[in-house]
Amino acid sequence: MRSFTRRTVRKIALVGAATATGLLLTACGTDDGTSGTDHGAASAAPSGSPSAAPSASASASGSGSGSSDASAAPGPFNDADVMFAQMMIPHHEQALEMAELAEGRAEDPEIRKLVTAIEQAQDPEIQKMKAWLKGWGKPESAGHGAAGAGGHGMAGMMSEQDMKDLAAVKGKAFDRTFAELMIAHHDGAVDMAKDEQKNGENPTAKALADDVVRTQSDEVAALKRILDRL
């Protein structure tokens, strides 16, 4: 009986120890699993965030790259757009030279008003067109014969003699000569702009052509009215 009792007690003790060990291992396993899950979730968040940051940065970089072309006329362009800018730049420049001659020579208030309007409109347009050509990777000049050679090859351009004749007169004679020459000059610009409207592709260049046709047609009408009363 004593022997049986000792064996029974030992057996019970062994079973209890085994049970306790099993419970301890289970608890440890639960802690590890829970801890592993937490670490995994925590580590997943930081690893996700850095990967998103370069994407946003790349997007900003791409956006900046697109905006770098803002100085040029955005969108597609063709040879007609390039020629329009290359020809209109010297055409506008000569109009500004004619306007400069009005200083100290023009007498009529309406002529003086038109001179101011020409200067305020055409100088900024020259800068715009130069920026387009730079953005398009094209030269500002169309080559020989465009701005030189007395204006040959460009509608409405004055010859050197025309400019000398204009510079040689003052008062009403200047007003009349200026009006006559500027009408021809504007008519040439309108023809060039209409060609751009018909054959150009770039939206910004075509919009400027619309402005040229509208503005310079109005100025031609005003100059003709001035001539009628001089």
C-alpha cells in the first residue's frame, strides 16, 4: 500500500509537471506569435511609406519637367508654325523701327496713339515668338532673304529707301507717309497670320495669328480714316 502510494504520487507529480510544461510552452508560443504579428504590422508600415515617397517625388519631378516647356508654345507644331514665328519677328521689328521714327516727327494725335499701341503690342509678341523658337529648337531667322535684302520674300516689308523717305519728313507729311506705309505693312502681317490660321498646327501660335488678324485689321481701318482727313 505504501509502495503503491509512492508510485501514484510520483506519477501524479510527473503528469503535473508535464502539464505545467505544456502550458508554459503554449503561453510562450502565444507571446511569440502575437509579438511577431505586431512587429510585422509595424515594420510593414514604415517599409510602405518610403516606397510611396519616391513615387510622389518622381511625380513632382515629372510635373516640373513638363512645366519647363512653358516658355515655348505647348503642344505639337509644324513647319508653318516655325515659319510664322521666324517671319513675323523681323516684320514686327520693322514696325517698331517705323514707330520709333514717329518720335519728334508725328503731328496727328491719332497717329501718335496708334504708334503707342503698336509698340505695346508688338514688342511682347516678339519675345513670345523668340521663346517658342527656342523651345522648339529652331533658329530665330528663316535664313537669307527673310529680313534682309530690302524685305524681299516677306509681305509688307519696307525697303531701305522707304525707311529713309519716312525719316526725312515731319508733321503732316510724316503722318501721311507713315499711314500709307503702315497700312501696307499691316496688310502683309495679316496675310502672314491668315496663312498661319490655315496651315499652322500649334494652338498658341494660331491664337497669336488670330490676334494679329483682328488687331492689325482694326489698325488698318483706323489708318485709312486718318488718311481720308489729312
